[in-house]
Amino acid sequence: MDNQTEVRKFILLGLSNVQGLQKFLFMLFLLLYLSTLLGNMAIMIVVACEPRLHTPMYFFLYNLSCLDIFFSTVTMPRMLAGLLSGHQGISYTGCLSQLHFFYFLGSSEDMLLAVMAYDRFVAICYPLRYTLIMSPRACLQLASATWTTGFLHALMHTVMTSRLHFCGPNHIQHFFCEIKPLVKLACNSSQLNLNLLNIITGSIAIGPFVFTLFSYLYIFSFLRLKVQSKEGRRKAFSTCISHLTVVALFYVPVIFNYVPPSSGSSASWTMIATLMYNVVTPVLNPLIYTLRNVEVKRALKRRLFSRE
């Protein structure tokens, strides 16, 4: 590698190569990004300020909103700048940083959704032991475990990517520094990076999804067989449907991206799937949780429209 020039800057092609649509896409994604910030910040403020919402479920919802804000911010501002100016340049260090925080926050949210499913499982199936199992200490430990595991997962990819040498083309077929299109530009072998992506990241994607799915299958069977009250069933189903909607919107495109072989999907479909869980889902999470959650709607009304 001594006689080859190291690439110190990459060009993100992303969505900016869609001729004639840059201004429309800029306005669309700017609106989505602002909605993400405002919606999730509103939930965080309401949960923090409303004593009635100081429960495990809303503690995890607070964490989800926090992750959604940071997760979108990792990619959206640079993508918006690229839509305005054309092809967007990013330094080698900036590329690794963006890669790290994307996988850190994305995998943390992936596991947090499974933790939220576990919280609903305990609340509905073991209500008398709920406060003991989901104690403040246990909730803090579960939240810390999701953030820590996500950080270590991202650190693994960052370190392994930093070991690659880039000496040829520097155009990345994506709107951020994603591993799959990035490692294709490496001059040395990137097979280990792709194996780690398929095995480790694929397991992190599909493991929590399977756990969440089985948790809700058990919850639904429990509600059908053990809960006689129609009002109790309705309230439990409403909460579960909200969470399942979020789960489907997040996990399906993630599994599409990381469970099949890395070279199996086209760049355009990969970008569409990434936009679903990185841009669309963070916008919809606040709407789903507020529109289907009576307690959050009441708290928002009290905070926004109270005369006091």
C-alpha cells in the first residue's frame, strides 16, 4: 500500500443524483426531519414533566424518542445539504464517525423495542409482580444495557472499517456512510467486514424481532384466554397494537437490509429500506404513541392548553 494514495475524502451520491427532484426531496425530508424533532421532543418533555407518566413504559418511550432524534440527526442534515448542493463530500474521519453513530443508535433502538415488548409482557401477564420485576433499578439497567450493547456493536464495525485501505474510487452509492457500499471501495479484502455485518448485525436485527414477536403472541393468547373484562382487553390491545406498529415499521426494513447476503439487494432498494427506519419511523413513532394512547394525549392537552 505504500505506493498507493490513501483516499481521505468520500463523495456521497445518495438521493442527489435523482435529476429534477432535488428541491422537492429537500422540502419533503426537511419537513419530515422537523416533524421528528418536534414530535419526539414533545413526548420527552411531557414524560419528564408529567408525574403520572413516571412509569416503566413511559421511561422506555422517553428513551425511544431520544434515540429517534439522534438517529435521524446522524444522517438527515448532511443528506439535506447534499440535496441542495449536489454530491456531498465527507472526510474519512467524518465518514467513520457517521458510520459509528448510525450503528450505535440504530442497534440500540432495535434492542429497546424488544425491552419495551418485555415490559408489556410483564405488565399484562404478571400484573401483581410488575412493580417488583420492573423496578426503577431494573428499568435503568435494561436501558443502559441497550445503549451499551449498541455502542459496542458500532465500535466493532468502526474499528474493522478503519483497518481497510481506500485508494481507488471514492463515490459511495448511499446518502450516508453505510458499511456495505463503503467496503466495496476498499483496496484490500473486506470479506471479514461483510461476514461480521451478516452474522453479528443480522443476529442483532432478527434476535430482538423474534423475541418481540413471541412476547406478543403470548400476550394475545393470555388476553384471549385469561382476561374476561372487555375494557381490560381493549386497553391492553390498544397499547400492544401501537407497539406492534412501531415494531413492523422498524424491523421489516432492517431485516431486509441486513439478514440477506450483503450483495443480494440493489443500492436503490437498500436506500429505500434505510429511509424507512431512519427517516419515516422516527416521524411516525410520536404520532402512533400519542394518537393511540389516552394518557399521553391527556398529558399533552394539560401541558399545551392549560391556563395555569
